[in-house]
Amino acid sequence: MIQLAVLDMAGTTVADDGLVERAFTAAIGAQGIESGTPRYDEMIAHVRATMGESKITVFRALLGAEDAAQQANAAFEAAYGELIDDGLAPIDGAADAIQQLRDAGIKVCLTTGFSETTQHRILTALGWQQLADLTLCPAQAGRGRPYPDMVLKALLELRADGVQNVAVAGDTAYDMTTGIRAGAGIVAGVLTGAHGNEQLTAAGATHVLESVRDLPGLLLDRRLEK
């Protein structure tokens, strides 16, 4: 029986609409790497391939030097914050899906690769401060995706009986890897974000859904089957 659902935010429960990539472009530009150059193209390709990973980890891989990575990460967070202020929207039906899970007795944790400050800004912009049982970012759990730390932290905080009682849902291959590494009973990919069916399946998804809207049906039907 699934007792806990650990859900990604951008691309899974929160509409991305290119905001992450736009913020990365601003951050990379602050390091003197301009759009249209070969170096920029290489970096954006890496960003797209690693959607879902902790942002500071991505910048460390791209820039090497810790100071440059920290500066770029700060620029990314600032740029994303401005984009939030311009307007942010939930995935259609996401809030209802989360409430449906909670009404059925399934605890819900929202996770992100952003900083705690940015996560809080997103939740505030959407009015979601009380929507989930728990929210986590990498700094609160240890390591970000693709490591299992946030899933395992949620399990401990929300007292699920075991990893097999956890469902993980996300829109990236890194979300799938995180769920597999955590031993989650269900690792569901959703097709509303960065990666498609082929990438999600290759990364180990046990199910691929059109949207997080379909997750309550999957989890509650599974309960009935038990």
C-alpha cells in the first residue's frame, strides 16, 4: 500500500514553460557566456540533459571552479525569482490531485532542485504553503537528485513503513533515478515537463502518465487491487 507520494515541482506539479532554461541562460550569461556561441550551446545541452538535478551541482559541472558555480547559482536563483514574479502557474489539476491523495490518507511531499528560498517563493506565489504535508530541497536532505536523499528524508519525516510504500513522480530521468535508488514501490514519469516517454522509461519508470492528474487513479486503484 502506498503511504507517501514524493512529487517533483517544476514540470510535474508546477508548469515550467521554459522558465528554468531562461533562468539558466541568464546565469550563464552572467559568466560571460553568450547565447549563440558554441560554449553556450554545449552548456544548454548539458542543462537539458540534467533537468531535475540540484542546480548548484549542474553549475559545478559546467563551470568547475566553486566560486564561479556559486555566482552562477545565485544569478540563476535571482533570475528565476524574477520570472516567478512575472507569473507562475500550476500544472492543470495538480492541486486537486495532491488534495485527493491526502484525502485518501496518502502523505505528500513536494521536492525541488532549487534552493529553499526559491522553493518558498514558488509555494507562496501559488498559494501552496499548506497544500502538502512536507516540502524539501537538497540542502534540507543532504544531496539533490539523482541521489535518493530527499525521498528517504520524506520517508523518515512522514513515517512511511518502508520504501516499498513510497511513490515517486517526476518529469525527468533524474526523478526516475532518484526513485529507483530510493527503492520506491512506484516510480512514475509524467509527460508535462522536460523528458519524454523514452527517456523516462529508459531511466526506470514503472509507469508513465500523461500528467500528475493521473497519479491518484494509479495509486488508489492499486490499493483496491491489494
